[in-house]
Amino acid sequence: MSLYADSIYPVREDVAAIHALQFEKLGLPGTWGTAAQRVAIVNEAREAGYQAGVMEKPSDPGAAPDVKLSEVAHRVVHRLAVSPKDMDQAFYDKAIEDGLSDVEYVEIVGLIARFTCFDVLARGIGVPLRPLPQPQGGSPSRERPSTAVVEKAWVPTIPNVPDGGEIAKELFGPWKPYIMRGISLVPDEFRAHNELEEVQYMPSAHFMEFDYQYHDGLTRPQVEIVASRVSAINECFY
Amino acid sequence: MLGQEVDLRAVVDPQIDIKFPGGSELLAFSDAVLGSNLDELDRARTALENSLGPAAVSSASIIAATFTKNDRVANGTGIPAEPRMMEGAENIRELLGLKNFRSAVNTYRHL
């Protein structure tokens, strides 16, 4: 059954399927966070949304692990969840100074970005936020890509080939823009972000075909109207 | 794009008519889905459905969700815009006041 079976608006099967898979995987250990920590992070982001009035708490929010986030993690989660336009390098540097590692920070960015995405979709089609999964046991993989360096972002990123090496070839193919490589310090977050992009926005092979019809009910220009307005609200220069 | 005149200023100023089919409904929906007024969201959703059909509600929600994600990746990691994105669009950036965004410095500090 579709993750969005309760919606009166049709949600493409591939979108529902990738969302269902990523909700399920939230309940597994990540690269730097345990499953309980990861679910707690997404829960905290939702709490920030409820407090800001931009999300509504569902009757079944799912798991709410008894994990206390550090003050710095709490701070990062809240700002990223509800005020992404106020992120700046000073905020990032202070988070690192206060004890969050760069890899933990990037994993948090990846999680908040994806789960805020799922929650906005739910809100848009008028269904409750989907319940969060019960966290499973196990340890994070703690795999840091050896070729990641500080390029032009605040955080280290894996460069495109050849400097990025074999992992760049595997993840990016011939080239990926910064909007994808921004969270490559945690390759699993890159993979999840990339999967969503290919399904939700459009297959990257067609990106420059401005008359390519991918979204039911919307032409490409209409798609870009929504994209532009959302990014203007979030004051995203990129 | 595709020979239709639009007023891009509407993307940053909701008072302006974007002059594109379904555009005003899409802009209102985008604002409402990120906003804090549920009644406004319900009205915007209905208006969008009446204008462009139920599939448009789903698709607009997916796009709003996608750029909700992407904006957090971009603003959260401090990535710069790609050089080719900066070529030939200075007039649009000026028109829309994009340089005033806090995130603009992530690009301009490298130029």
C-alpha cells in the first residue's frame, strides 16, 4: 500500500516508494548517528516546526526516542528546520567550536533536509506527517571519505573526479554540482539526497530540456515558479 | 522560456502578477505550504486544484518539498553557485534582489 494511500491527491508511485524506503532507513544506524539519535534529530526538527506553527503534530507521530540531543545539535536542528535563511558560516563555525564534528553536522543537514521535504509534501497534499520508525540497534559505520576536503563550501566535500578518486566516480559519475556534493562528506546522505532529486525533481539527464514534461499537471515553467518561490522564501541564493 | 512573457518579480513580491497560467495560484500555494496559516493553505490548495487540477496539487507539493530540501542543503553547507549559473544572469539577480540574501556571500566570497 502506498505511503500516501490516505491522500485524495494522486502521489506518483515512485515518489511514495522512495519516501517509504527512506522512512524505513531512518530507523537504522547511520554513518555517525545511532538510529535512536537519528530519529531523535528528526523528531526535534518536527518539534521546531510545531513551535513555529509551520507543521502540525499528527495523532500518530511514531517513535520518539528518549535521547537528549546536545545543546549544539539542538541549536543546529532548530535553525535548519525552521529558519534556513539564517544559516551562515559563523553559525557553522560556532557549532564546530562547541563540539559538533563536521561529519555529524553534515549528517544532521542531510536528515533535516530530507525529512523536512517529506513533511512539506504531506502538508501540501493535506495528510498528517508520516510516523517515524522505531529505531533499531547497531552501530554507525563511521566511514569518512578519505578524499573529502574543504573546497568552496564551509564543510568538506568530495571533489569531482579525478581529485575525488574512486568514491567520486562511484557517487558522481563524470560530474555533480555543489547542490548534490554539498553533503558528500556523508556519502549515504548524498545517495539519499540524489535518489530523491532524480525522482522528485526530474532525472538529471533531462535537466536542461526546458520543454521536458515530467510532472503531472504542471509544465516545466510552472514547476520552476514553485521552485523559485520556495527558494526565495528560504533566501537560497544557489 | 518557451516564448511566454512572465514578470519574474512576482517570485519575490507576491503583490505582483506573474502573468503566467496558474502562476498566481502556484505562488499562493508555495507561500501557504511553508506558512503558518492552515486556513490559507486549505484555500490555496483548493484554488490550485480548481485552476490546474488535482495532479497539480500533488506535483506542486513535491516541488515545494524538493526545494525545501535543496535550500537546506545549500544554505546549511555554504556551497557557492556554480560558475555557469552566474553567467549572463546578473540583471535577473539585480531585479530580484538576490544579492541581499544572507546566502549570497557563499558565492560572492569566491568571485
